[in-house]
Amino acid sequence: MPLNNLRLPVIQAPLFLLSGPEMVIASCRAGIVGSFPSPNARTPEILEDWLIEITRALESDAKAAPWAMNLVMHRSNPRRHADLALAVKYKAPVVITALGSPEEAVEAVHSYGGLVYADVNTVDFARRAAATGVDGLALICAGAGGHTGQISPFAFVDEVRSFFDGEIILSGAIGNGRAIHASRVLGADYVYMGTRFISSHECLAAEDYKQMVIDAKGRDIVTSDSVTGVKANWLKDSLLRAGYDTANMPPAGDINFLEAAGDVKRWRDIWAAGQAVATVTERQSIAQIIEQLEHEYGIARAANIAENATATATATQNENETRAEIKIEVTKRGDQ
């Protein structure tokens, strides 16, 4: 089931501790899916307040894109059932599951007509998630900010398409309109974009964090599982400021997302970003970012259409010339 009212095939990725109601509402009004992780709301009561704010702001806007709520399904998250119940109560158009099986969410969200997308970073996880009846798979590929993957998008999309005919969301170093178009050519229906929005006015990131993203290049990204127990991409300077030796990161600890979400100081000091960080060069509103992405996407798409038209014309000309040559050759043989 395709998502409606999209200006671009983009989902503003659920950014841990960075995306809240303002970002979600601005994204939806700009024509992309706005999303947030439920743990960003520190308590279930705050989460319900956020859901009320989002639904009230968007229910009267017929042109707004759908919004999405991201649920951490890992067993270390004791709020997962309560948060799912709130997603059902407020009829979240899309529920994105992460770091655990989406099975518990599928029946509940489908009961009111919502969609379930599952974040996966390996083919095995993709197969398991697909078997639960999800509507889409978000393929977390190499280069993604925050919790990341290790697989090339070329290999990941191709293999998943061999057993899954639902919607595919591609994630990993997608920072401009050209990359969005390339993802579509590759076979994805939508893309996640997260790092591109960290410097936006609507993002909850600290100003120092936004500036670090603006200043960073791909070489400033460090992949490590030391912080949360799961491989993630971090801004090198933030790790150094927090006292880490980025050349000798400590071994991974136990996975505990409730503890991580509650450790505010830790997350003030250690900041995530993806390998496409160099595409972020200034502070902008989400509306301005979407304008820029749409322009870039249009140029890439037009160039691709023109290239295809030229290739088709050349192939047709070659085919006609070949037929003419064959006809001449046949005629010569007949004359002999």
C-alpha cells in the first residue's frame, strides 16, 4: 500500500533523542513522512502528549504526509507494549519496529489499517521480519548514521527482492536528491534520511551538535559497538570529547536501550551521524531542505530520462542499420 501525499519518496528517519513533534509535523507538512522513536518521549505520559500534539496538528491538513512512530522491540525495553498500545490508540499511520521482532506489532497495527515497517540490517533478519507479515522492510545498509549495517545496498536490495515483494526503504549515506533517485533506480520504494535533518531548525539536537555535523566530512565518522552494544556510526570529535580513544575503542557492552535512553549526559556528549554527513553544509528549516532535495531529485531524474531516451534511440538506430545490412547481404546472395 503506497504512502499518500508524498512530495518525495522520503521518510525522515527516527532519530534517537533528536526527533520530536516539531520535526514530525514540519516533515509531514513539507511532504515527507515524519517519524520519531517512542523512547524520545521520556515517559508514557509525555508520549501520549506528543501523539495528541501530532494528530491534532495534522488531522486538519489534507495535504500532510503520513507520520510514523518507531518502536524499540528489544526485550530490554519494558515500555514496548505500552508504547505499542498508544500507537494503536492514536492510529499511527506507520509503525516502524527496530532492534527486535515486529511480530507483536503486526496484528495490532493492521487492526486499524496501519502499516508496519521493520528495520533490518542483515538478510537473515529481513527474512524473519518478512515472515511476520510486515508491509515493508527498511534495509539499514553500510554508512547509515546511528545503529548501522554492514551490507552494500546493491547486494542487500537485490537479495531481499528475491523473497519479499513488499515495500523497501533504503537507508545508508543518502544525503541528497541524486542519492534518492539512485535508490529508486536500485529498486527501493522509499529512503530513510536522518543525518541530513540533524542541522534543521526543528531538530532537538544541541547547537554544538548541529555545528559539528555541518563541519564534518566522511572521514570524521567512526563505527563502533562500544557505546550501545550495537554497531553504530558516531562523530569522531564527540567520542574524543567524551574521553574515548577512537583508535582503541573498548569492547561492546550489554545491549540496554532503557539505560541508554535514560543516560541524558551520555547522549549529550556522544553524537551519531552517517557517512553522507558532508552533504550537510548549513542550518535550514525542514521545508528548505525538502525544496533543495526536490530540486536535486528533479535534475537527477531528468538526466536519467534523457539518458534512457538517447540509449533507446541509439539502440533503435543500430537495430535498423543491422536489419538493413542483413537485407543487403541477403539480396547479394540472391543475385549470386
